[in-house]
Amino acid sequence: MEKNYKTIHTVKYLSKKEVDLIIKQGYDEITMPKSVYEYMGRKNKGALNRLLIFGVDISITDAVGRPKKVEKDLKNKIIEEIVNGKSIRKIAEEHDLKKSTIWDNVKDEMEKIKQERFRKMIYEYKELLIQKEKYSEYIETLFLELEIYLSNNELKKAEKVLLKIIEYSKKKINV
């Protein structure tokens, strides 16, 4: 009768009791990250030797947990979804990722994302003014000025121009 090869993986330090349990349960191999192996070598070398004496092979791995980086195409799609107003939680669920993985991959792009979201809102407001027939050459000039300030990351000036657009639009509506 052929025995199945039993492997166990750990990502944490093993106590003497845990090592004895692994031996008792008849495992043939244990895999662990290099950092755990080195720590056990310093703190509990006897446990590592005991595993080897009882015929348990020790394999060292570099891979711990889910990779932090996502592919460039997926990252761009995630950024686009955030710009379009989708929540990090919803994106994480849809792509079967952790929220922290999403944040780790987009945190350097947050300034760009905020600007794109702001541009999208401005574009929607511009479309609304056109639909309501409140869009004029003066408003168009203000929108161009707003775009310049946004491109140069001069948000205070952009805010002032946006307020001018809103005020002018309200006046046009009341007339």
C-alpha cells in the first residue's frame, strides 16, 4: 500500500509543541518563508533539527501571501473604475483582490485620480449647461481657463474659475 506524501505550509514561527504535532501527524515536508526558517534557526534550532531527524524535509519559499502588484492593464482598469466613482470595496470584490492590494497599487496615482474625477464632474456640468442652453462663449472661455489651471495643478485658481462659472450660470438661469 502506497503512502500519500503529506506537505504542510507555514508562514509563522513554530513552537516545540507545533513541531512535535507535525512529526506525530506524519508530514513528509514542511514549507516556510526564508525569514521564518532563519528566525527558527536563531531561536529554536533544535526544532528544525528534530524535523530533519524524523524525516520531515524543510523547503524554503520566497512567496508569502498574495502578490502586491497587479498587471498594468488591470491597474489601469481599476484607476478608471475609481475615476468613474466605483468604491474600492466594490472593485476589490469584483476583481477578487484585497482592498489593501488595490490601495497599494493606486496610492501613487491618487493625485491623478482626483484630478480626473474633478475633470469628469466639470465635463458633466458643462454638458448640463449645454443641455439647458446656458452655455455661452464666456462660459466656454472660463472652462478653457479652468482646464489650464487644472493641468498646472493650480487648484485654488481652478476653484475660483469654477465658482465664476457657477455664479454666471445661476444668473443666466434667473434671467
